[in-house]
Amino acid sequence: MRIEAETRTVARQREELMLRSGPVLKRLSLGYDSLLGDIYWTRTVQYFGGRVGNPGEKFELLWPLLDVTTTLDPKLIIAYRFGAIFLSEPMPTGADRTDLAEELVKRGVAANPNSWELSSDLGFLYYWHLKDYEKASAAYLQGSKIPDAPTWMKMMAAQVAEKGNSFSNSLAIWSELYDSTQDAKVKKNALLHLQSLRALQDTLELDKLAQQYRQQNGRYPASTKELYEHGLLQGIPRDPAGFPYTFGTDGKAELDPNSPIILPKPSESPAQ
């Protein structure tokens, strides 16, 4: 209540973190480090709330405040979760420091290994802000192994792996989810993704063979049967639903119009 009631001048705002060493403060707290961590978290929220939206604001004390807060109380999960939002949002609604947000959440994951929420936050940072889909998928997958983690964590790991152009990771995760889940809807969803990815793999391989056929014959194949007859295939391939693949006039392999399989959108299609 006293902290809330204080009116800080600009000078005081600059001075309120003269002692920035969390370890020093922890030793000086005489066992009240968690309480002091709560106080510093309150200061952090006040500091951020009083500046958010101000043009040109750089939030220079935000990281030092969060650093001290989480050093004093490594179990204060709310500080990692909301602190990461404060740090990662672009100016003027945040500090635009995703690198520090990543460091903060990784620190939180290390200090709270049973918090799937923090693993989810880390996955989101990698996915949304850093566009590092491999790390995002790994973070979601790691979080999905924590007791009581929701099923969607593993689903996110697989979907992000698809976006990150990783057939092997995505197939492995969807296969594991399909084999392990008891939920009929989740199992059906996993099967659809597996079928889609396997069909996509087939079409990409057929595209390569179509190019090879064109180099040999001066035109694209009209069907997979022609590839078979020229010795480029050992049989007539079919998609996971049992329909034969076809070719467009551009030589690209396609699904039969009657096939229920849906290929990933081009922008989301993994490369081999």
C-alpha cells in the first residue's frame, strides 16, 4: 500500500533501481527474499504500466526489475509470463526485446521444470516473434511431456514442425500422438495430418520423377503409369486413401479429385 501510494518524480524513477544486483538483494533480504520479490514485481508492473503507450519510451529499467524479481523469487511464475509479454511486444506497447524475453522464459523453465505454461510461452516466443519453428516445436514438445500438460501442446509441436519444413519431426510427433491418445477426436485429427504429410511427400517425389521424365522425353508425363512404363516407378502409387496420383499440365503431381486427402497449403508445406 505504501509503494502504491508513493508519487515518484523523474529523479526517483531513475534511482529506484540503484541496487540492481539480485544476488546481493537476496543476501540482504534475511530470508524474506520471496516477499521482496513480490515487492519488486509490484514495482515492475507499476513501472511498465506507467509508461506503456508513451511514444519513444525505451523501458530501460524493465529488464533490471525483472532480473531482480526473478532472482529473488525464481518460483514467481507470473513474473516470467507477463514479463515476457512486456519485453517482447513492439514499441510503444512493449520494450521490443524478444531476446531478453527469451532469456527470461528460459530462466523460468529452468527454475520451474514442472510448469508446462512456461514451455508454452517459450514455444510462442520462438514461433511468433523469432520465427524459429524448430525451436518452437522443441519447446512445445518438451512441455507436452510434463505431467498434466494439455494434449494441444503435442499438437502444437507437430503443427509448428510442419510450418518449419520438417517432415521427420512432424511425422514422428503426429505418429506418437496417434498411438498414445485415447481421445477419438484427437486420434482422428492426428490421422488426417499423417495422411496429409505422407501424400505431400509422395507428390514431391513424383514432381522430381516428372522432371526426370521430361528431360528424357521432352514432355511431362500424363500419368504415373507412364513413369512406371519407363522404369521410373516400381508400381502405380496411391495416396493414403487409396486413390492414384495424377499430373497437371505443368508436370506437378496432384491428388485425385475424389480423394478425401487435403494437402497442406503451399505456404505451410514442409520441404524434404
